[in-house]
Amino acid sequence: MDPEEIEFIGENVSTGIIPNFNFEAIHLISNTIGPFKAGLPMYVPLWLGIHMKKQQKCRLVLPTWIDRDLLEDKKEEEKRDPNFTKMPCENYMVVSKLLFTHAADDIPNIDEVKTLIKDIFDIRQAKLRSTIDLVLIGNSSMESDIKVSFNNLTLLEINTARPFLPFANDLIARLERVYQQHSSNLNDTTQSASHFSSSTY
Amino acid sequence: MSDDELQLFSEERVSNDGNDSEDMDEELITPQKLLQRIESAWMNEKHSPDILPFQGEMVDLMLGQLAHMEENLEAIDRNDFRKITHKMELERIRFIVASYLRCRLQKLEEFTQHILTEERKRPPDKKRLSDAEVKFAEDFFESVERHFQLLALRHIPPNQDDITKRIVRPNLMSNVFFRVVKSCGTVVNTNDEEVELLEDSQHMLPYQLISDLIIKGDIQLI
Amino acid sequence: MFDYSRSCCDTYHCGSIHKIRELILNIISQSEDLRAVLEEINVAFQENHQAALQYQETRDKTIFPMIGYRHALLQRNVRCALAYLYNRLLKLKEVRWHLGPTLSADVKEALTEPEIQWFNNYSKLLANYMMSYPNGINLTANIKPPKSLYIEVKCLADHGKLELESGEVILLQKDSIHYLPSSECEQLIRQGILEHIIN
């Protein structure tokens, strides 16, 4: 997928805002939002939150997981667990990137938070690379006790393995099919050859 | 207009045409649900190598809604907050619908012969293309063949070109990523191992092994 | 063959203007080469025809490999010729999606008459399909996910008047800067008339 499309999907995440004006509820197709009451926190889709922030119509409320201590724990958990852990947000990379751009002034310890998210992403990428190795070497090999799992992998992360992983795997499967065909053909010929030789003698 | 927007949706009916997915038996569809269905169809179509059953009714309903909403918005001042918000959402949904339809057209153009042949074999209740798509694919196929004829084939001896040898087929064994929406037993992968499809689990498997589960709605391509 | 990545991404995504320029320049007519390839097919066919007649007289099997060779050559040439024509059609499709239904003079110059006809026919097919929806839907718009309703653009060439959906008319003069609905300048950006100013 296009990075822009992944961002587009991430922008649908519901996000907290504190509007600075009053307005009646708006019935969007995706959801009803509002009513807007100045100073009262409420939820809107991220795309709208960002638009409103740009127009200085609101303050963005950070999701609870954009927090130094919480992310430090998350990083430790990610290190300990051999599998991908469940992220607090399906689109954590997209959402954090957008918030770093549009709500930088509202994020305490922003540099540390940025680094932590990058670290977690890197740990997960390293796991993804080992998973790719495992898939491509073949699950049937000796390491069969290690299970390949894509659970909890987020869309953006899946996209970093695409198209390479599915493509390479398709290619290997294709080669294997040709190989099997070829070796069964070889068997056929040896069989018919021996059949031929036995009949001549 | 704010309150009648929702009512307007609930008046729309989704007819029960015996489509193969079982959740079609509900008569009314909320706008949220309609949007979710289209988003899901879009993602499935984008990631599947073959063409999937067309969600024509959903598209028609949505386009109708978009047109209606646009009409209602015309009366409102262009700087009105409500208008801007609705317009932004309209643009987003329009993108999804357009991208969904483009994705299908692209498959029709690339695998024209293959898709048309398969479609002809399907019984009436299992058709995957809309009438307009069939027409587009047939006309497109004809235009390319006529072009080949005009510029190359008529200048060489007859029967030197075998049309069946240049059918372009999608690789149905290509690997796709998906999330299980509803637990649906196990699938045997290409290494003869059983893969358990538990709700919310994510997997990568060849499309052909799980294509029926996509159509049933038990899994979602991602 | 290995269609996975191709079938899952929107190839209609618009490229930069440079890419489109490159695309146009790549459409260079090589009808002479095509003619040579087709001629080779005819020659090979004739030679095989002669060889077959000769075999009926002489029953000389030593000419078989040569017949087989010419047949393979002939098949290969047919494939190459059609692949070449098909790839040009793919480029024409891109021109249609990126630049709209009218061929500019420089593109036209690089095309054969049947290709121009094919392009016009393709435009018609596409239009028919898009009009099959109530109110119609323009699939060549909304190519990228929307970001904001209005964007700031710089005019790169004199383009004259542009009437907006709101009825407002603006004058697009070289180097002028405008704040326009993004949906209405998408195509002009792809054509290289406007440039999106990103700050």
C-alpha cells in the first residue's frame, strides 16, 4: 500500500480534543460528533482534530500511551516477549507522527517520547526480520518448534514486509513446484528406461 | 438538516437478494455500517490477486448518500464549520469509493480474458461483476484485439497467433495477509501444517486457500 | 507472471510531472522495427511452407530441425510484436489517467493512427463506465487520499481563466499564487500547470 493510504487509514482513529467554541452535534457518516462545548473534552476523528487544531479551534488531547513512563514499560515488554506485543494503538506510528507534527507543543518530554517510539518500532522491525527469515527458510525445517506469527503486527509494519515477503515466498513456492515436477519427471524417465531395458533383454 | 441526515439513511433499504454472505438478512443499514462495509471491500480488493464479488449495492447506496449530502450542503455558507467538516468527510469517502472502483478496473484490464471466462462459468447468484464492469471488460478486450489485428496480425499469415496462449492470469497462490474477524476452524498450509484461525489472529497464506473465507466475511485482508 | 505487487497497488496513482514527461518521451514510434519483425515472420512462414513441400517430394527428415527452428522464431516474433504493441497501449492508458482525454500535439506525433483511435476509444469506454453510476463518478479524480479541502498553489504557466465549482472565476497567470479547493486543482497539478506549495 501507499504510505499516504496508510496515513489516511490512521487518520480515522478517534482522538480527544478540547474545543474552544460551542457548536451543535454534527452527524457525519462515520459517526456523530459533538455537541461541541468550549473547554469540554470530546472525541473526533484524528483528521478533523488536526484540521481544527490548524484553525486554532481546539487543543489536541494526547492519547494516554503517548507518555514517557508508559512507553518505557512498553519497550521493556517488547524486548522480553519473543512475539509482537499488542500495541495500545493499531496505528501507533501514524498517530504519533501526526501528533509530533501538529501537537508538538502539547507533548511533554517530546524528544524522549519520540526516541522511545522509534526504539519500540526498531525492536519490532528486528523481530519482523527474523520472522521473514523463518518463513523463507521454511517452517518445515528443524526449527519447527518456533512458530511464525504475525499477530499484533500493525498495518504500517505489515507494509514494511510488503511486497518483499509475500513476493519472495511466492517465488520459492513456484521454484519448489517446478523442482517437484522436474524430479518426478526424472523418476518417470528412469522408470521407463529400466522398463525399456528389461524388455529388450 | 442535521437530524434528518440519519433518518435519511435509515429509510434506505438494502434489498435481500440472496447474496452469499449471511449477514445480508438485515434490512436496514446504518451509515456507519455502510461505510465499514465499503472500507472492508476496498481493503480486500486492494490486496486480493483475483477480482472479488462486487459490492455494488453498497457503492450505489453510498454514492446516493454523498450526492444527497452535497445537495444539502449547497445552501450553507462555505465557511460554516459544519459544511467544512462534512465536505472533508465527503472527500475522504469519495476517495475510498473511487479507489475501490479503480482497483477493480485495473484487474479487469490486466486479466480481462481470465476474469470474463471465469465470470461466464459462474451461476447467476454467484456473479462477481456488475453489468457495467462486464461491458467495460468486453469492450476493452475487443479494442485490444482489434488493435493487434490492425497493426500486426493482419500483416502475417493466419493462425500464427494463439489467443489462448496469451491469457494473463493472476497468481492465485500469491501470499496475502489477513486478520480473522470470526474464528473459523483451521486451514492446511502449503507445508501440510494446520493453521488455526482464531478471532483477531493474523496470518499470511496463499490467497487460494482462504478466498472463500474472504467472501464469507470471516476474514479481512490487510 | 509475478503479479502480486502489481495487482495490489493502485497503478493509477499520479506520478510527478517529471515522470509524466518521461512517459511521453518514451512513446517513440518504432513502426519501422515492427514492420521488420512482421516481415521476418512472413519470410519464415514462406520458407517453412517451401520446406514442407520439399519434404513431400524428398522425405528428407534432415530438414526437420530447421523447420522447428523457423517455427519457434516465428512464434517468438509474434509474441514480441504483440507485447510491444500492448506495452504502448499501457502507456496510453497512463496518459489517459494522468493527463486527461485530450492528446497533446507532441504525444500525438509519436503515435500511429490506430493508436490514436484506440486512445479515443479507451476514453469512451472509461467515460461510459463512469457514467453508469447515477450522477456519474469521476475516477480520474481523487487519486490520492485527501489531505485538506484547500491548498496553496503556484501557477507555473499562463493558463487563462478557471471557473470554480462555486462559480468564482480566477485568472491563472504564470507565477501567481492561489488558495484553491484541492479537488479542483488535482488535474492541473498533474498537468504541470499548477504546483502545490508545501510549507
